Amino acid sequence: MPDRPELDHRFTQALESGDLDRVEECWLVALDEDPIPTAQLLEVRRLLWQAGHKTLARTLLELLAEAQEAGDDPDAALAALAEQIRLTDKPDDALVGRLEAALRKQRGGSPSLTKVLDRHPLTGSRRPLDVLKTVEQWLDHDVGTVVEVAGQGVGRVLETNLELGNLKVDVGGRRPVSVPYGAISKFVRVLPPGDFRRQVVEDPDGLKLRVHESPGETLVRLLESLDGPADVAAIKVALDGIVAAEQWHCWWAKAREHPRLLT
């Protein structure tokens, strides 16, 4: 179960006492905050719905969506509109169109945005939120994204082929790796900004220099960036092309002597 956001005491008191006018008043005050506490308001919506106040919950949610659409937080607008659609038996094209507009604003820098939406249109879909998940997965792995392919290493997405349902990743020094859409969530991981392994793609020459100047510190930072425990094979794959095969044993012997790895 995901962690629930902590509610402002005013909301807690109003909900516990069943004072719906006070809930609405607190909601309107929250909409004037900067930034709007969207996660908290969505939790209030959930509690209202759970208590049977569905009409009020829908009304307040619409106010939240409108406020976020008018602001500069497309993530929050998308979350509010998606929640509206989830609670609507048959969302009309106008509501789904607003969802698509928020998505376009959020993902305006994605090279494949138009292509993906042409292939997977939200408007007219019977299950727009399912389509949204598909669209978001493609855009999360859009051309230029730095990713880790399990067992293959780190590289950039070269191509997203919507017709064949796969993406190609350049992991350096070999043919691009092709990953079927259905296997992306299992075998491909997007590396966030600041992840140590992004340097393999973004600054390989600088990384080679740092790896050989500070092998222990490099190993510590690499282990911190890996998703879970890593064996020697995984470390070797992560540094493929950075530490030459003939230098590996010497480098590894130096790196593992770092104080943080001996304690």
C-alpha cells in the first residue's frame, strides 16, 4: 500500500467532524497555495469518496483540475485529470482531451510525442487510462534517454519502433540491442539525472580518467547507483568499455581496498 500523505490538521478536524462546508473552505484555501498541495487534496478526495460524499468529491476534484490546468505544474494537472477519468464511468471526449492536453504540456520535449499519440490516441479510447500508461512507457524510453539494459550495459535509446513494438539501445561498441515493448519494464531501467552510470554515455573520457585515478571511490559510487546488491559480473558489465579487459584484475584489486568497502 502506498504511503498516504499527511493531512493538514484543518482537513483532519473537518473530516472527523463531518463538517463538509469546512472541508470545502479548506480546499479553496489550498487552491490558493503555491504550490498547490495536490497529493494532500487527492487524499482528501479519497476520504470523502470513502465516506459516501461522492458528489462533493467530484466537484472539488474538478476545481483542483481546473486550477492545475491554469498553472504551470503539468504533472499535477495530469494526476488530477487522470483521477477524474478514473472516477467517471464513461468519460467524454472533452475530459479525455484535457488529459491529452496536460500530457502534451508535460511531455512537450519528447521527440516521439506526436508519433506515439498518433499510434495510441487517448481521445476515442474506451480505456484512456490504460492507453495513457502505454503512451507514458514509450515516452519514458524515448529517443535519447539514457538507460541500463540488464546484462548489456548502459546506453542511449536510438529508436522507438511503434510498428514493430520495440526499441533499440546503443550500448557502445556493438550492434544496438533490441528490446520488445513487453520486456521493457523487466529489462530496461531509465537512469535518472545524477546516476553515476550516466557518465558512461555522457562523459566517457572523463569517467575513464576518474576510474583510473580513484578506483576505490569509483567503485563506491557505482555500487551506490546500482539497483540492489551487485556481484563482480554486474560491476564488470557496468564498466565495460571503461576498464579494459587486460586491466580489470589490477583495477579491481585496487578498488576493493577502499575503506568503505572493507568495513
